[in-house]
Amino acid sequence: FQPRVLAGRRILMTAGPTYEALDPVRGITNISSGRMGFALARACAQAGAVVTLVSGPVSLPTPPGVTRIDVKSAQTMRDVVMNAVGAHDVFIAVAAVADYRPVAPSTEKIKKSADRLSIELTRNPDILADVASLPAPPFCVGFAAESSNLDTYAQGKLVAKRLKMVVGNLVQDGMGGINNQVVIYDAKGRYPLPRASKEEVATGIVAHLASLLN
Ligand code: C5P
């Protein structure tokens, strides 16, 4: 039995990695599996929310009752999010969005020639920061995957991106894997959750989110 603590909420989420093309057959991506975001989308839907999930390239089934929009690049993810955000009252950014993309992706396959090849990268938009700085932003939740200094970086993100809640984890504790160990940060403090499967962690995140919303 799942209490419907998010009944009536409309939640927009991102999940998975992004894929930034270098040429028609190659690109830059990362080790995000999408499992944490998909588990959270499922838990939000089970708690009664209407959920739209904007997903980067992953090999996961769509959770029951969730509307899924597939994207590849950070720029497309941003376009889809900005187009949909007005119809939602909560935004949860779980995606591991590439911070940089190739300046000029080649339309032809890059051939091998010289011993060295340089690829110039340019900054991608920060989707979460852009949503949180809209004139009438939804309730914004961020994720922070760090390799060290989790408290400092996660609490920094809460303030810098003007978020209501951040879910932090050390990369080595969760990214790409089955289980996760997270700490939730909000304006009042930090709340470590026990190490558990991403499905169980998602249930804990939903409970905290509902307590802040209600
Ligand atoms: O600053 P950092 O990338 O570590 O922040 C992580 C949070 O910001 C995550 O919630 C992630 O989904 C979001 N993010 C984003 N767009 C980016 C980079 C991060 O939405 N370009």
C-alpha cells in the first residue's frame, strides 16, 4: 500500500545521461543509467502525481502511468523542459546533463589522420538553474553527484540554483549502479537516508518531498 501523498501534483522530471554528438556515429556521454530518475518517476506516480519524464538515452522501461519524452542532447532536453514546465508545479532534475558539448559536430564521420586530434567544447545550458530562475518557478528539486565534499557542494547548489531541495550522493555510492546512498538537503538541514536499492531510496525522497509540499 502506497499512501497517495502526491495526489494532484504535476511533476516534470529529467533523467539519464545526455548524448552530445561529435559526428554521426560518435558522441560524448556519461555513466548515468537513468535508474534513480526512473525509480523516482515510478514512486511519484505511485504516490498519485501526474508525471512527465524527459529522458536521455537509457535502456529502461517506462514506469506505469508515466508520460515519457525521449531526447538525446542537453539542448533538446532544455527545449522540451521549457516547453512543458508551465503545465507542472514541481520540477525534479535527476539527469546527468553534459556540462559541455562539441562546438561544431561534424556532419561526416571524422576520419583518422594526424596522431593528435583536439575537440573544442562549449558550455551547455543549465536546465535546472534556468527553470529555477523563471519568473514563477515550479518547486525545484536538484540532484548532486559529487566525488568528494558532498555537503559543501550540495548545500552550495541549494543556494546558488535557488532550489527547495537537493538530493546528494557520492558518485562512487550510486552513479551507474543498482543501489544508492543519498543525503537530502533543504532550507532546514541535512537528512541522510540509509543505503538501499534505488527503488527504496526513491520512496524516501517522495516522503521528504511530500512533507515539504504539504
Ligand atoms: O551543477 P551540477 O551539474 O552538479 O548540478 C546538478 C543538478 O543540476 C542536477 O539536478 C542536474 O540534473 C541539474 N543540471 C541541469 N542542467 C545542466 C547541469 C545540471 O539541469 N546543464
